[in-house]
Amino acid sequence: MQVAVRAMAAAAGAMRRPWLMAGLAFGGLAGTLVLALAAVCLTSGCSSVGYYAQAVNGHLDLLQRARPVPEVLADPATPPALRERLALTQQMRDFAVRELGLPDNGSYRRYADLNRPAAVWNVVAAPELSLTLKTWCFPVVGCVGYRGYYRRDSAEALAAELRAHGLEVQVYGVPAYSTLGKAEWLGGDPLLNTFVGGSEAEVARLVFHELAHQVAYAPDDTTFNESYATAVERIGGRLWLQHRGAAADRAGLEALRVQEQRQAAFRAFAAQWRERLDAVYRSGADAATQRARKAEVMAAMRADHERLKREAWGGFAGYDGWVARANNASFGVMAAYNELVPQFESLFVQQGRDFARFHAEVRRLAALPKAERRATLAALPPPAAE
């Protein structure tokens, strides 16, 4: 899954779950951002100070609301459903350390109720005839393909400005974000009301995804970072469900498996139509011809979605909103979360399905120049079907 720390630190998966295209994370790492304020003034003037200030204030507000999970569990005012879910998140957290080799620190050991539906709102944008996301660059963490805000109206204001410049834009809520493990001195990243009420599988995968960002991070490569974290969440999510098999409700687990299959089918659907759009933009045709072909592809995509709903998904309408609003920015951010996932899954197998070895190799790749790390991943064989 950021505003400025993974911006400053990440971007979400609108379709990562249907928040799954969201999922990005704004790393409002207060200490880093305070230092960044000075850097911005020295390098580009102080035009971005307001943006960094909202990041600092937003993250500090979030931290001030966080309470240790044991304290929330012991509070008589805590609703039973929340108490039960928070207790389960601590099992997930222990599993992440014990089985997935993820950091054992203070992250996701506290809980905060933000009294809003999203932790931050991310803005993504792309040109009319390209799937390449606009990027924003920040001190310390490099360039990312999104910009995040703690207030939706601020995100919408930027979106309107970008649209006025001819870009296609999406604004989406992000349920959680990572500060890349650099905010442990402030208590780490807390559990939030914005996601703990999701399905068990969704919560587990989100926690695994965000913890993965603390393991390895390439400042110049959003797709590398998000695809790695997505691979960890998918592998970890499958292992979590296996671990929970005897303890969890069988009907509930079956429903989760159906959900996973549907999400995989949707990712394949979106990837197929993204490729068709990309072929139009790379065709070399003049702009007018590309616009006409783009309109044809988008109409065909929506017709195909209706067919899938009718013939394969039993009328499931959970992706209707995404399909109706889909544009170049939508496809661009989805690619950031999924493009390199097969390569990371292959790398996991290559490393003997050993998470310690896998994470170490990803850290090594993250330190390489971007072209070299991408070439190394591209040389891996496709993952075997499970």
C-alpha cells in the first residue's frame, strides 16, 4: 500500500480487495517528514511545505489515537465483536513473525479508531493515451506513482487540478499504510478501524502486506515494492487459511476461498483489458485514431464484465463501481500491485519456500539498480500452478 512516506511510502489497491486497488500506504512518518520540510525548502522552495505539514499532523493524530491492544481488550466499553477481532489480529501478528519471517516489533500491536472510513486518500493520474502513472518525488523515499492526503477534500482538490491539465485521475481511500518500520520509536503502525472489520482473510493479508514493506523497499520502484508485498500477502494468506483450517468455521473458509478465486479471475480480466489498451497506445497511430480505438476497447471491456457477471460470477456486482469508473489511472495502479507478483512467487520457490532466504534475496535485489533488479526478476521461470 502512501502520502509521502512509503511517501512517504505506498499506493493502494483499488482492486487489491475492492479496497484492493487501494491499498497503498501513505507513510506519514513524522520524524522523517519534519526533516523533509527542511530539505524541500532547500531544494525546491517551500511550495510543498503545506503538503508535508498535513502529513505530519495527520500521522501524529493517528498515533495519538492508538492504544495498546491489551488495553482495548480489557476495556468494558469495547464491543464484543471488536474485542474478538482484535484478539484474532494478535494471532495473525504472531503468525507473521513465526511463519512468514516478518518483523517482530510494535506494529499492529495497538489499535486506533479514526472515526473515518479511510486512513488516507490517494490520488493517481495518467495521461489520456498512456498507462504510465504520473509520479511525485520526495526526499528520502524517492518517486512514487501516487500522492496521499489525510483529508478527502484535499485529495479531490488535487484531482480536479490534474483533470484540468488533461490527465485521467482516480481518488480512492486507503485502509492502512506502512511507515517502512522507521516509526517504531513512535509505537509502530497501528491496527485501524478502517480495516479490522473486513473479512478474516482480508485483514490477515493486509497486515502481512504492510509488514512486508518493513522488510525491503526500493526508493525508485513502486511496482517492485508493491508486487513484493502483494506476493507476501498472497502466500501468507494461503498459509494462514491452512493454519486456521481446524479452528475456523468451515462455511466461512469456503466463502473466503470463493472470494479468492473471484479476485484472481478479476485480476486476470483487468490484466487482459489493460494489455489491449496498452497495445492501442503503443500502436503508433495518430491521437484521433487512438482515442477511437480506446473507446472501442473500454466499451468491449464493460460488455465482457457484464458477460462474466452473468455467466461465471453468479451476478456478483462487487466490481461494478471499478469497471464503471475505470480509466488509465485505474489500470496503472492495478499494474503496480500485480505486475511482478508471478516473478516474486517464482523467487519464493527458488529460495526453497524459505521466507528468511526469500526476504534476504529481495533485500539484495532492492539494493541493485532498477534495470538490473528487473532483469533478474524477468529471468525467473513462471511459477508452477498450485
